Amino acid sequence: MPAATAIAAHGYVLHIGDKAYSSWSLRSWLLLLAFGPPFREQTHAMYDPAFDTCQAGHAPVRTVPMLSFTEGGRDVRVWDTLAIAETLAGRHPDAGHTPTRATGRATRRRAAPRGRWRRRCTAGSTPCARRRR
């Protein structure tokens, strides 16, 4: 299926912040790029007043990354890198981006919050702002 047709068929749009400043946006983008179906990328300038206005349309969570698509005639929005990965795994089980065994999936789920906790603890000392270095 040509890429344009595949995007129309799945309708995936990945809303992300600048990949140089948002490691969670970068992770979701890499996931879709490496294993996911074709998608359209919508980048939002995170340190711009327009970001808040733009995110207001993505309520209730108003964060990036967010994957949006249409399923059964209704709009679906999925926030959070792990939730995006699990959603894609359910919709595309043969893509191979998630463990097939339940124990492997449990390990992945257990490890994901630890990364977030460490990120919160080290956010001040290890900024993700790659362009500022």
C-alpha cells in the first residue's frame, strides 16, 4: 500500500513537541518511525505561547506526545509513549515492537514508570535541551 494511502487508511497523526527538547516526543516518534505504520507528524513549539492554545484543543490531557486517529467513525486520542506503544501493538500485532509473551509485556510495563521516576529526579541536572549545549 503506498504511504499516502496507508496514512489515509489508518489516519495516524503523531502530535509531538520539539524532539530536541522533549525526550518523550522523541521516543514516540522513534517508535512509529521504526515499527509503526505510516503517520503524519505534527510538531508543536513547546516554549511558545501558541503551545497552550494548541494544546487546549487536545483536552483533557493537553500533553505531548499524542497519537490521534479515527476508529469506527470516532476520533481516538492516545497520550503517553507506553500507551501509544500498546495501542499500536493491539492494532498491528505483527509489527514486532512489543513483546509477544505476557511476561515480557509485564517487564516492559514495570520498567517504564522507573524511567519516568528517574527522569523527574534528574530533570534539573540532565536537561533534554540538546540544542542549548
